[in-house]
Amino acid sequence: MSATIPVDKWQYTTVVVRDYRQVVTNFARFFGIDRWEVIRVDGKYLSNSMFEGKAAQHRWISVFGHNGELGIELIQPVDGPSGYQAMLDSVGEGMYGVAASVCEPAQFETLKAELAAQGIGIRQSGTFFDAVDYYQLDTRDALSNVIIEVHCPRRPDWRSAIKPDEVLHMDLKHLGPKFLPTQKMLHIGVVCKDRNRTKANLQNLFGMQRWIEFQIESGVSMEETTYYGQPCYHAYDNHVGRAGELCFELITPRSDKCVYDEFLKERGEGMHHTFPTICSKEEFAAALPELEKHGMPVIQGGRIGDMMEYYYIDTRRYLPGITTEVVIPLRPDWLSLFFPNPGDASILMGD
């Protein structure tokens, strides 16, 4: 089936937080984003509000920052029923969804009918600044609790029509040295009960027809595997698929001593980690003491031959609910050895 949802640009990843003031400087320092736009979303800026098929009165605070390659939206619910508040009430803070699609209104009407035929409705919607309609597709069941947001412009200048209430300018040098290089959002890792089912739905919804697949097992395809600092056996399977800038890694655990099984037991399916960093072994060794000083230790790691090491950093308190993946190449030609087909490498790395 051809792509249903067009991918325009990976505009941002939405993260639900309890108090943006407590964490925005953390996101600024970690991702190197020095400008954040704050909008207090209420009846002044928001109209035609709907939630789960009913007219809704709700408010939240949106805090958006980007560094050219990577966008983050922090959402703090204020009151009223919303998907954001429902997430806080059920699993707490963490990644909620992605915005990567812009549709003309007529195009979206066709899209909406196609989605309805696949059992996907609209969970939340409204109009911002009388300039753009937003729709949060109810892809929770189809995409392992990932929400997809679509924007439908009402006017050509819709982006410039959205005016922040406040702009936060961060002095990144004052916040402290950057922990790690964060080039761009290479993918979001999604923990799934059945990665094959989620993969099939992404193929239908986005046209992600080409994937790279891994079967990871300690002592077979990976060495020196650790979990919370202790040697361990772990096994999991994953798929990585891409549509333009948008990339998901789908992971289903086959063992209990791994961060994926832990996530499933604590929160169920959902967006588990970001992958913004590829760095040298020396860079990582230099960064680790500062990460640990701020409560961000390594919680899982492993090595694949002489090609690469990977680590998960426990950023769940610093960046609420989010774990961070770091990949360390062990040789200059690691990518071509790992992926002899350049097309496969581009799925992982993008353009």
C-alpha cells in the first residue's frame, strides 16, 4: 500500500512534563538549544477544541525549541481533558508523539477517510491562532502508543502567525559544558509487544517499505552486554524504518534483563529512547563523569564485534521519562562493514 500520511519534516518530538520551568534548562543544555518559545494555549489562541469526539475546554503550556536539525516541544497540561493529561495520569512524564506531517485541508479530508477505514480516528484537535488546524491521530493501538500529529494550514503564512507569549533565551555556556554531541534525532526507539505488527502499521500509514532488522543476543551477535553495571544475558529483536527525516526503531525484548522489558513492565508500550548521539570513545569517556555527576549513569551497553559499542544513558530524571542512546564507532569504516548496502546505512543515518 502506498503512503497514507505524508511526511513533510520531522518538526518536533512532543514530551509531556509536569512543570516545564523545572526541566527546560536541562533540555536546553542536553540538546544545545538556546531559544525556546513559550505559548500558553487557551481560548485566546485555541478554538474548535475537541477531545475523544467531544467539544473540550482545555489548557496547556507549549514550550518549543530547535537547533536546526532537532526540535523538541515540551507540553505542560494546565486543566481540562487532553491526551497530555491522560498520559500524566496513566504513565507519567515522557515522550508523547511526533509532528512530521503538513496537509492541505482537502488532502486531509481524504486522508481522514482512509484512516477511518483502517480503524484510526482523531483523538484530539483544534485550531491555533485561526491559522492552522492540528489533528492528533489516535494511533495508540496501531503504533504502540505513539501519537502522530498532522497540521493543516488555513493560510500560507501560518507559521509566522503563531506568536509566542514569551521567548526564553538560554546562555548555554552558563548552563555548563554540553554533555554529548547531539547531531540530530536519528531515531526514536519504541518498545513494542509485537514489533512485526507495529512495523506493518507503519508500512501502511507512512509507506515505510524498506527496513533494517536485527536479532540481538548476548554471546551471539553482541558481546560485553551489561545491565545496570552488571554483566548479563539479554536478547531482543528490532526493526528500523525511515520515511524522510522520520525514523523509528521498533524493539521487542526476548529476555527480562534489559531496559526494554523494564519499560514494558513499568509503562507498557511506548516511546522509550532518543538516539541523537554518535561520538568517539574518547568523547564518551570524557563525558561520562559529568553525566554521572548529574544523575545520568549508563544502564545498558554492549559491543558488536570490532565495529561499534552502544550505551543507554539513564536520562529519565534529567529529561523526564526519556532514555538516551549513544553509539560509539570503533573503526572509521564501521558503517560500511555493518551495512554493506548503502541504502541500509541511510535508513539508520538519514541523508
